[in-house]
Amino acid sequence: MLNVAVVGIGWWGKTIVPLLKQSKKLRVAKVVEVNPAGIADFARAQGVEVLSDYASVLKDPSIQGVVLCTPHTQHTDQIVAAAAAGKHVFCEKPLSMTRADVLRAIKAINEHKVVLAVGHEKRFEPPVLEAMALIKSGALGKPLQVEANFSQDKFLTLAADNWRLSGKEAPAGPMTATGIHLLDLSVGVFGEAERVFASVKQLGSQLVNGDTLAVLVSFKNGGHALLSAILATPFEGRFTVYCTKGWIEVRDKTHPEAPEGWTLTTAFAGGKREVKEFAPASNVLHNLEAFADAAMGGTPYPVPQSQMIANISALEAVFKSAASGAIVNVES
Ligand SMILES: NC(=O)c1ccc[n+]([C@@H]2O[C@H](COP(=O)([O-])OP(=O)(O)OC[C@H]3O[C@@H](n4cnc5c(N)ncnc54)[C@H](O)[C@@H]3O)[C@@H](O)[C@H]2O)c1
């Protein structure tokens, strides 16, 4: 068992704490929340101790790891502090907001020989695992282009001053909420990005930070990703990879918060389309358990640090392109 403290008990922290009750690999003994009074009922119901100070949990020898569910701009410093205290880190996405920061976070992780994992649970969806394995096997030929969409309307009811709608915490509108997951999967297919063009507009809502995002990413080893993320339309989740011998598409039935399963469509050149149904699976939990396995010295965490760096390097270019309207080279 890996004893962890979950930090930041808002929407996602309140999803993760009960989920970890089902786990035989992680135990949540404590949570950290800057507004402890606001989660008193939740903490009582979950049987967890609430601390209001992150530093005190880092000094606690009974805690081996932290699960960061805090606002985006805090992640890097919280990772660095946890690593310095010898704690393993599972950090919600995005890991950092800039390439310089993700390099700083990973340097601290490696210096202190702890494990870093990231909340990109889409990588752990059973149909995504199957699609990625098929692509890697070469059976679909050379990957040419990704087309993907992750849209939702959950933010339409947020108060205008919510941090998730701020230009500082969420540059490029939907990018840090949903687009980042698609960028991460695209990096999983193609590796490092080379150039990015991103456009964000306020077209369908009161979200002044922008509700409609289009991103075109060009990758170093060839291939494009066309990413769409909208905050003013009902849920959609789709990830398609077109290759020389066929294409494959994962389509979500519901938001990952309450999974109802997926369909996986495969089309080989000259063949018929095949559609496979996937039952719901707890990929959020599987990601956290992969973190525990790595932290307890078992199997390495399946997402390599090079891809974590590539994802955030491309993310920074998306922010710059959306702000300037220019095509931006990705730093490497
Ligand atoms: N993987 C996913 O699918 C997914 C889904 C939703 C959110 N997230 C991520 O989870 C993180 C949190 O998002 P959210 O939607 O839960 O936000 P939220 O605003 O609902 O919750 C954040 C909580 O953190 C608390 N907090 C802020 N600073 C803190 C600090 N220094 N120490 C302790 N507590 C602190 C806030 O009081 C708040 O309760 C973000 O990184 C977000 O992108 C991931």
C-alpha cells in the first residue's frame, strides 16, 4: 500500500478520494485543502483527516506520496517541494504551464529519486490501449494524422471569477481543461511536436477566456494532429488516427468522470469497418494504481518523462500561438 495525501479537494479531488477507497494499492489517510471548512462534511463521510497546510504533509513520515488536484499554476512548485521531501508525485494535468517549468519539475523528481505520474487517464482507457498497441505493432501502417475532439459544457455554470476561466490559469480557453488530453495522446503517437497553430474564440457562451479552440500540430517525425476542444457544446470525446493501411477511432460514450464505455472502430484498407464495444472501466483508478506500482518499485510508470516534456513543450507553444495568432515553433 502506498500512503498518499490528496491535495486540493474540489471537483477532481472529491472524485479521486472515494475512488481510492476501492484500491488495494493506495490508501488516502490525509487530505490537504486551503478551505478546510468547506470540505468538513466530505472529510467526515470519507474518514480522512484534513490539513490546511501542504508543508505539514510533506514533513509527515507516514505519507509516501501526494496526489495534486490543485490549480494549474501551482503544480510545478508543489512537485518540486514534494520531491525535495522525498514524496512520490501524481500530478493532475497539466503537469506544468511551460517547458522551463516541466524541466524544473522533472529535474527535482530525478534528483530525489521519486516517481512522477500525471493525470492523463485517457491513456489508460482500454480502447485507447488497444488502439495504441495496434498502431505500435505496425498493422495499420505508418501513422499520418490524428483527428481528435474533447468537448463538454460543464464550465458554463461556473462563476465568472472561477480560476478555471482565468487567462492565467487556463490560457487558450479549453486547452488546459480538455485539449491537453488530446495533445498528450497525439504525443503518444508521434513524439515531439515541431510547430503549432492555435486559434481560440468566444463564439457560443459567456466564457470570455474563449470557448472554441482549434489546434494544428505538426510533429518532428512527420504527421499532424488536428485537435478540437469546445466548452459550449455537449460532451464529445473522439480520438482517430489515420494510417497508411487503415484507421482507428476511439469514441467515448460519456465524460471520464462517469464512464459508460466506448466504441472502437477499425477500418483496414480493402476491408470492412469493424466496431467493437467496450464496457465502462475505471481508467482514472488504473492510472493512479500504475503510479503506486512504480512508486513501490514494481513496473515503471508507462508514460515516459520524455513524453511528459514533449506534451508541455507543445502546450506552451499552443498558449503562445493562441495569444499571438502566429505559427509557433515548439522549443526543444
Ligand atoms: N484528469 C481529469 O480528467 C481532470 C478532471 C477535472 C480536473 N482535473 C484537474 O484537477 C485539478 C483541480 O481541478 P478541479 O476542477 O478539481 O478544481 P477545483 O477548483 O474544483 O478544486 C481545486 C481545489 O484545490 C484547493 N486548493 C487551491 N490551492 C490549494 C493549495 N495550495 N493547497 C491545498 N488546496 C488547494 C481549492 O480550494 C479547491 O478546493 C486541475 O489540475 C484540473 O485540470 C483533471
